[in-house]
Amino acid sequence: MKIKYYTTPDDVIPLQKWLSKNRSAISKVLAVEERLKLGNLSSVKWLSGRPGIGEYRVNWGAGLRVYLMKDGDEIIILLCAGFKDTQDSDLGKAQSYRADYLKRRG
């Protein structure tokens, strides 16, 4: 699978911005990316209350989560990440990023 990072209209990559503030999570997020590249989606929970949003939970630290979406069958878009205590806010961002991505993709 091909992995892409969601980029805002003003060329900000929210996941990279978050990682710059949470540097200890970089290796964990890169490991998630590698698993996804291999097509391993078994740890992704597709959220019924948030259509099109997947949550990849990492059993590390304060409960790392990576939020993603699919674009077709072969592309994964990494939207954002966060910890359990910011889950509601992070899910809201993920939904907003997904909607923006789909709108701009056309």
C-alpha cells in the first residue's frame, strides 16, 4: 500500500507538526507506517460513529493513536495522531481533515 500524509491547504502536515512536539512517538508512528505499507490493517479499528476514519492504537505511553483514511484500495492517508486523553479532539480533527481532503481531491 502507498502511504501519504494529509496536507492542509496552506501546506502544513498535521501529523508532522504533532510529531515535532512529541518526538518520542516518532519511532512508533514510523513503525505503524511500515505495517500499513505492507497491507497490515489488522490493528486498524474503523470507527462506526466516524465514517471513513480508522484508528490505529499503539500500546505505548499514554495510549498513542494514529488516525487514517483510505483513498481507494491501495492508498492510506495518515491524518493525525494523539493520545487517549485528546482522543475526542483528535477525532474531530481527523474528520475535518478527511472532509477537506475529499473536497480538494474532487
